[in-house]
Amino acid sequence: MAKQKQDKLPKIGMLYLDHVLRFFDKSNFKGWPDKIETVTYHWKNDKDRFIKEVKRKKIDILIGNIPATAYETFREIARALPNVQFIPSMDTQFSNKSKENVTRFAWKYDIPIPQTYIFYDKEKAAKFIDKTEFPKIIKKSYGPSNYGGYFVHKVDSAQEAHNLLAQKKYHPAYFQDFVLMSADVRVMLIGHKPVCAFWRRPPEGEWLTNTSQGGSMDYMDVPKELLDLAVQVSKNANAEYWACDIAVGEDGKYRILECATAFAAFPYIRDWIGQYLMWKFSNGRFPKPNIPLYNWEELGKMDASVLRTLRYITFGRYTPSYDGAYFLDKKTKETEQGEMYLHELDALYPILLTEDRTKEEWPSDKWNFQDNYGHTVRKVHAKSNPVDRELPKELEEVSSDESEESAVMLTEKKMKKILTKVEGIGKKKSNELIKELGVDGLVDALEDAPEKLKKDFDWMKKKVLKELNKQWEAFKSKL
């Protein structure tokens, strides 16, 4: 009997950006039989060349995360490549761009978040400050990164809020009600199934849970109900892979703080994502990975240095046997539905395929408020948070009659001032860095992959890079 011919596999490409830390590597797709291409975006007017390279290499699927500073450019690139599937899709990556986008995503899908207020009109923001109750959280909504909590501020009075915004000039003005938290939980999902989750707890007397700010973390006893919320949000985003930060309030409620496809992940988790995507793209030629629920409790007992080196972990499916029944059936979890065995819980969280969509859910001509506001005359109705109390009526809408104000970002002048403070970087070399990368690309490089600067610029010696990092940290500390 003749052997049935297998369907041709799609051509995969890895999407990279100069000076941005890579999330995936070809090794994450172990066993893929065909050549995997790479395409690198070089910043600064590289759009047309990038599009031509993708077409020339006949790529069907382009895999990679887009940093906030390149998001709108890649919206245009994706439109110019209608036959190329971006993974994650640009709609799925909508929340990567800004905290404002996370909020609008949450408003649309009735996802619980802290009560949030967004203003583009400075006068309306000022009126809100004078009328609202405190404390409040003020955040920088848009930018290349959050810089480990530098742009998240707790203000306890109207005067403090006015002073902060006068100093920082954040645009838009982004406020949230301060929620007393006992902890927050980072949940990572693949195919809408939780594959890793851990607690982050603030230091005694503090409110920020970032480990960079002294917070602690552990992997044990994440509630099923919290995982349910993460699954719901992943499905709303139609995300192949996803991460949520969920606040556990002292009032017992769960609220989404952050969510995105760009997140720190151990190598074995990136391998699992690769296994999932190979299953998705191959029409069954590659098996669906089996990733048991609460696997992180056992893996989390290992030292972090070991976890950072683990690769190609696979799990067999639970099959009843004398030994299996003895060991697996001993471990249970308490849920709102009562006590459940781990394999019973696992069956409630299948790995699912995402939908392949052609229509844009978040087109930039409608949802790019950061760049469009002040350029177009239109009225934007802010939908109130469906979980918490509604906005005051006088603050429900924001009109676009304000004078144009750019998003808070570093100017070339400010960046040159930082660069030329470094011994070994004069005007000529600072101009070279900015010309090659642009201000946004240079910020991403300093934050995510400073060592690549040394590799890509021959004159960037170790001593110079060390001093540059020192000046960059000094600049951030004054923000």
C-alpha cells in the first residue's frame, strides 16, 4: 500500500529586533524538519526592507514578541503582509504596548481590574485630582518598559498628585484606586492552560511586590479560582502564550494588574511553547504537549540556578495503575467546589488551539490613543470598569480639544546628555548610537540587552558599557 503523502509544513520565521532580548530560539522548536528562517528588524526606517525580506524568504508564520516602541510600526508591517501569520497576532499583543491598552482590553471583556481613570486633557485630570479620594496609584502608561517599578507611584493627597504629574508630565494621566494587596500571582499559560504560577509577596510594611524591590516569591497553593481568571483572560486575548499578574486583595478579590505575551520565562517553558506551536502548525504531525497542572510546585522546589538551565522537559499522561493511584491520588487541592485530586483538576484545563482570525480587533486608527489624540477631532467614551464602582458622570468622556502633547519619552537631546556623561562616548559616538538605533531602540537595548551593544559597536568596550549602565541607572533613579 502506497505511503500517504504528508501535508507540506508552513515556513516558519523567527522575528528578532536588534538590541532586544530574544524570547525564542530555533532550539525551542526541536524536531521541526524544515529550515527555520530568521528576520531581524534594524529600527530607524527599516520597514520596507523588512517586508521585502519576509516576502523573499517566503515565510508563512512569523514568531516573536514586539516591544512597545515598535508596536505601531509592526501594525503597519502586518497589514503589508496579509498572507503572513504573526504569532502572537498583533491583536493578542495589543496589551504589550501600554498599561492603557491593558485597561481597555479589560474594560471590553469585563475583566476585574483596580478602578482605573485615563485622561488626555490636563484640565480634566486636574479636576479629577481635586474631586477624587486618596490614596491613588499613578503610573506611566506608555514606554519601552516599566523599569522595575520606577514609573509606579503611590500618592496620598491631591497636592502630591498635582506635584507628581507636573514633574513627570505623564501622558496620558493614568490613575488607579489603591488596592490593599496581600500578594500578587504571576500565571503563565500556553494554549489557555496554566503551566507555571508563583506568588510574589511585598516586604514587611511595603506595597510593591517586585522581587527587584525586595519582594519574595514561592510556588505553593495557588488557588484554582485565581487560575480560572487567568484562563478567562488568555481566552479573551486569543493568546498562544500569555502571562497575567493578578492582585490578591485583602478584601479577598482578584484583580488583573498586568498581562502580556512578553514576560520572563525559564527555558523549559519556552520549549513547551515551541512544542505547542509545532502541534498547532503541523495538523497533528507533532503531538500536543502534556503539561500537568501544578507541575510548578515540584519544579519550584529546585534552586533557581537549576531551573534556568533545564531544557526539553516532557510529561507522560496520567494513567491509572496501582502505583499511580497510590501516589497521585494522595495529593489533593481545596477548591470552592470542595477537595479535588490533581488529575481531576488537570482534566478541567485542556490545552486548546487558538483561533486564526483575519479581522483586526484593535485597529490602530481607532485604538492608538497615544499617537492619534490631538490629531483627530472625535469624542472618546470611556467605559467604566464593570466590576467596581462607576466613574463620576462628569468624567465619563474625554474630548480631543486639548493642545497636542507627545507621549512621555526620552528626547534625543536628553539621551545625548546621558551618553556624553560617559567617558569614551563623545558627541560623535552618541550621534552614531542614536542614528543606528533611534532613542527607543537604544532604551530597549539598555534595558533588555546591554551586552549586545558591546557586540554590535566595536568601540563599546567593557569599561565604557559599565559606565553607561551606571549613568542609565542614575538617570532612572531621578525619575
